[in-house]
Amino acid sequence: MARAGREVWEKRVERWKEGGLTAEEFAAETGVNARTLQHWQWLIGRERAGRPYVPTARRRRSRARAAVPSFVELTMPVAPDERFELETGRWRLRVPARFDQEALGRLLTVLGAQP
């Protein structure tokens, strides 16, 4: 079944509000999902109030997956006295050329465990 467009949902929401039924009752009669109907009511009302909804580009991730970066960029220093950066997409660590390996290991463990 093809997804209904905005105009179809605007008409459905209008018919629903004019009919005096609950979202569940209207959805059962018309064969649509009540939560989707309520979402479109919210979206249309928000836009009419001059506050359009702008979705974010963030993807939902499980906690387990968020702890494991999918890409790690490591920039190595050119000179021995320069620092290097470790970027995981979520964190950026700037590490000096001289650092305590154990302390850095503990920091990475803590950051990896955070949701």
C-alpha cells in the first residue's frame, strides 16, 4: 500500500475533527493508525502556528552500538612535540605528544561506557 501524502492526511484530520470521534474510533472506521492520525494533527497544527517541524539528522542508536564508533580518524603529529587528535564522531580528544598511557586508557574506558 502506498504512503498517503500530506494533502490526504490534512483531509483525514479535518474529517476526524469535524466528526467528533476519538482518534481511535476514527482510525478504526477509516483503516488508519490512530497514532499516525494524531501525529499529523500535531504536525499540521504546528505548521499553521508558524512553527514548522524540522527533523534532525540524528539516528537512534542502541546503547551498545553507541559505545562502538563506526569510524575513527587518527591524526598523527608531524613533529614529536605536537599533539594528536582522536575523533570518533561523538568525541574529539586532543592528546599531547607526552601523555600518561594509563590515564588515557581510563579516559577512553569511561567515554566508551557512556550512552
